[in-house]
Amino acid sequence: MFGYRVPAPNEALLISGGKRSSSSGDTPFRIVVGHGAFVLPIVRKASFLTLAMQEAEVVEDCYTQQGLTLGVQAVIAFKVGDDQESISAAARRFQADQRQMAALVGRIFSGHLRSIIGSMTVESIIRDQQRLGEAILDASKLEMARIGLAVDSLQISQIDDRGSGYIAALAAPHQASVNQAAHIAQSIADQAAAQARQESDRNQAEYARQTAIARAQYQAEIDRAQQEAAQAGPLAAAQAQQAVLAEQSKVAQRNAELREAQLQAEVVKPAQAEAARVRIAAEAQADATRLAAEAAASSNRIALDQAVISQLPELVRAAADGLKGANLTVLNGAEGLNETVASLAAQGATVLRTVLDGMGRRADAPPTADRDTGNGRAPERVQLES
């Protein structure tokens, strides 16, 4: 936009001309940082002041407290301060030619460098360069602030004695000590390396020996295994054949057991069952025959008894006929007669028992066809005579 000016992030916009604001104080221009502003043409004038980091280099011959000349090189990093006062002071001094900042800073630091080194010895300068830099910064801080500049860092890059050899002489004892320590360290290192090599050689020799022994043992194991394998061939075959024969024997025994069990199941058991059946049938037949015989004998005896009983009246009658001509006297009347009759009956019974005993032996014999009551004929009668 026409008349609107914007400074860069590392710049400050300086607006001069026109009426000054009461807040600007003694500053003859307006400072704008971080944003833009309208600048009326002809009435106002705008310019820019760099706030970027700048560098100044110092190369100076300085005399030490011992009168020795030292060539010193230093690098100073600086910039315009960020506050309004520093920008205003730097703008009034360097706005016309901002390149003068580095030249002025170099001259300022050269003077302070010569002054501070002149109060120090070479040994202290070399050994404590940090303290030297801090002393230079402290000496230049007030002067740098007055012109609106701030120092970020100071580095002393080089110090030499301009060929006098003083610094080298100072370093000689230390260098000798360092060299001696280095030689000692190198000697120790060489000795350690030699010992390590010797140890490595011993280890390699031991490894080679162990390897040779291991190989020999391994080859011996291989040879022994081969010999055992060669010897074990026939033995293994014989053992295998024995194992086969043993298995065949087991199979044959098992087959025999199976055949025996088969014979038991198919022949022996049926034969035993048939024999038992025949024996049982024979015993049953014998029992039936015996029972039939006993039944027949019992039947004959019953028939004989019936025959005798049927003849008993005849026996009594015959006895009575025999007594007809007998001269019997009965003394006690009816009682005596009864006794006589009873006696005769008893005699008849005795006779009957005798007959039955004699006939009983015939009754025990097997029945005949003539005497069998089951043939449809009546039983034979037995005639008794007095």
C-alpha cells in the first residue's frame, strides 16, 4: 500500500519528520519494530537500521608484563541492542554508514586487548584464556552500551610469540614430559602387544595341538567305529537270524495252542458231550429196566398173595373135614370151642405162612409167560390137601 512501510524481522523502522510524539522523549525520530506504519510522503522520511548479528575481527601485537610481544587474534560477535535506547543510540551514530559498526568495535576491543594483556604474563595468558576474554568484555561493556551495541561473544582464536620461541620453550618441559609419557606408554603398549602376540602364538600353537589331537581322536573313533561295524555285520546277522527263529518258534507255539484249542472245541468237547449223553441215556435205561423188574416182581407177589388168599377157605374147609372124625372133647363150653377154633385158625395161619415163605422165593424170580397176569389169563390156583 502506498506510504505503508514494514521493517524486516531483523530491522528497525526509523520515521523522522513531522511533529514528535510526547512519548518519544529526546529521540528525534520514531522507532517501529515488528510491525508496519504509515509514512506520509514528503512530510516524513523512513529509513531502516539493521538489528542482525555482525562480526568484527581484531589482529593486534600486544606486549605482556614480561615485555614479550604476542600476536593475538580475536573475533567479536555483536549487534544493536533490542531496547529503544540502544536502537536510538546506534541509529544516531551509524544510520548514515552502518558499516562503521564493525570498524569501531574492532578499534575498541584492540585498545582493551592491549591494556589487559600488558598486565598479564605469557603463562597466565596461555593457561587462562577464558579469564582474559572475560576481562576484555567487562572493560568494553560500558563503552559498547554507550554506542547502543551489545557483545554476544568474544573468542581469542590465536596467540603466538612472533618467532621468539618463548611459548615453545614454555611447552618444552611439558612436551618432554608428554613425550616421555608417550614413550613410556608406547613402550608399555609395545610390551603389551609383544606379550599379546606371544600369548596369541601360544594360543594358536595350543589350538593347533588340540586340533591335531582332536582330529586324531576323531579319526581313531571313526576307525574303531568302522571296525566295529565290520565285525558287527556277521554278528548282527546271526543275532537277527536268532531273533527270527525265536519269533518263528513263538508263532509255531501259538499256532499249536490255537490248534489245540480248536481240537478241544471241535472234537474233544463234542465227544465228551456225546459220551455224557450216552452214559446218561444208559443210566436212564438201566434205571428204567430196574424199576420195570421191581414192578414186575411186586406184581407177581401180589398175584401170588391173592391166589393164596383165595385158597384160604379151602384150607379151612379141609382142616374142618379132617376134624370130622376126630374125638374132641370141649370142656369149657363155648369158650373152649372158641379156643379150639382159634387154635385151628392159628395152625392154618402158620401153614399159610409156611406156604407163602416157600412160594415167596418163586415170586422173586422173573415172571414167566404162564404166570404173567398181564397175559389175559387168571392167576394159577394152588391146591392144598389135608
